Amino acid sequence: MSNNAIEAEALTKVFNGSLVAVDHIDFSVRNGEIFGFLGPNGAGKTTTINMLITVLKPTEGKASILGYDIAKQNTQVRYSIGVVPQEYTADEDLTGYENILLCADLYGIQREVSKKRASELLELVELTAFKDKKVQTYSGGMRRRLELACGLINRPKVLFLDEPTLGLDVQTRAATWNYIKMLKKEFGMTLFMTTHYLEEADALCDRIAIIDHGKIIVVGSPTELKDSLGGDIITVAIKEDVDITELVERINHVKEVKKENGSYRIKSENGEITAPLIIESLRKEGHVVTRLSLTKPTLNEVYLQYTGKSMRDAEESGDSLYAKRMIMARRRH
């Protein structure tokens, strides 16, 4: 029996014969871990999930969930997993309780069983007091909790969460994090989640795969990824329009220097020791330091290191914005 709940090999999706959304990715998800796909909008995260949950057929490659091939044994896959999609899918005209029962019906769960499970799940996500209210009266946080309950109705061994806190306020996001942690701790569930929030990946995931333009760049735990940078990051800017790269490289404890947009990104084994040495060396050469900052390795620094750019976590694609507008429009009707 494999220790992996999910295995993917050269998984690829090409749309219209030319648009490569997912490009020959290899990864595995261990039993009982929270595994995250971290990347900006358009990176290929949702397309990967849609292949794994058998909504999309891979163009190339293969993948399995709990030993079931996603292409050849899609029925077994669907009965083994739960899905909490990025969009709100609950029926606005039904109550929370009725929505969960509807999801149970789609799985073919007998009513005497589904009624008991629905009550348990409503209590789990703290919606019991609102179970007989129509979903159109629910707040964004309540809707997200209801989606989570619907995704758990079949008691899945693997749960997929696509951008689980997209559009939620800080307080509701933190509450959602607690539910996700609880699913792993109390039920030993394997969770595969996508996110473009750096702090979310850092707080929740046992391991992270950074994905961009359909390719997996690096995989590791948050600690491993941050340690891979090899030290602290010092950012320096000077008044003069000259290149100080070679000067800084000669300073003790400096491991790497990169010039970026008029400033210098310096990697050091010990930033607290190196920063004063940099200032002293630059002043001796007559340079005026206009800015200096010291940061410990973060996932943003990791993303910058491996992709060459900062995470575009504040940006949304036009398609994403359009989808959210349509969702909000449906809520108003």
C-alpha cells in the first residue's frame, strides 16, 4: 500500500491544441497531509484540481487517487473524494440543511443516513442555528462553511479545496483555517488545497508546490523552502547611480548579490552581522545609503528566488473578476 494519497506523473492539460495550462507536472501527496499548490491566478492550480477530481481529462500523463486511476477508474475516484470549489455552488433558494441533503442524494446516500450526517456537519461548521434559513440570507463566511459541509457529506478520505478563503475577510479567513486544521487533526484527512495567499500556505500546509505558468518550480515544506534560500535577505539602495555589486560581494558573510530595479538584494548567513559591515564599507567608498532593510526568509522571498518575480497575490485575472461579479449578481436576485 502506497504512503501517497495522490500521485501524478507528467500530468498535462492543453486547451484548443495550443494553450498549455498544466505542463508535465510530477508530484505526490502523502496520506494525512495538507498539500498546497501556491501560485498566482492563471498558474494552472484549478486546472490541476479539475483533472484530479475527473472534471477534466488530461491531455497527457497520468494520476491516481488512493490507487484509483483518474482516467480509468473515475467513478471510484469520485466516491473517495470531497470537493470545495472556488465558486459558491449552493442553491440560493434552498436552506443550508436542504443543500447538504441534496449533495448526499447526488452521492446516492440513503436519507436516514444523510439526515444524521447533515446535522452533524452543520454542528461541525457552526451553522445549526441557521440550518432552516435560505442560503440567499447567508454571509460569505457562512456560505464558505456550508460549502465545506457539503464537501464532507460522503466522508471523503481526500478533500480538495480550491482557493478556500478567496474573497473572505481576515477574521472569516482565520476561522476557515481552523476548520481545515481540524479536519487533518481529528479525522486524519488528506487535504489538497490551492491558494495564492502566501500566509495561508505558510500557516496550513505541511508541504507546498510552487506552480507558475503550468509548471511546478519547487516542492517542500514551508521551513525547507525558506531554509533553501540559505540565509537572511538584506536590501540596500544608494544615492549614486553606480554598480556596487563587486564591492558588496567582498564583504564577510555575503553569499550572493543581485541588482534589482535600482536596489541590491543581498543574501547573508547572518543579516544582523552583515548589515553594519555593508553600511561601513559603502560609506568608506563615499556612497550614501538611502535605504536598508533586513528580512528573514519568507515564502515571498522563496517565490522571488525561484520564479524571479514577486507573488502577484493582489491581482486577479479578468476572468476571476468576472466570475465574482456573476456570483454577486446571482446573490442579489
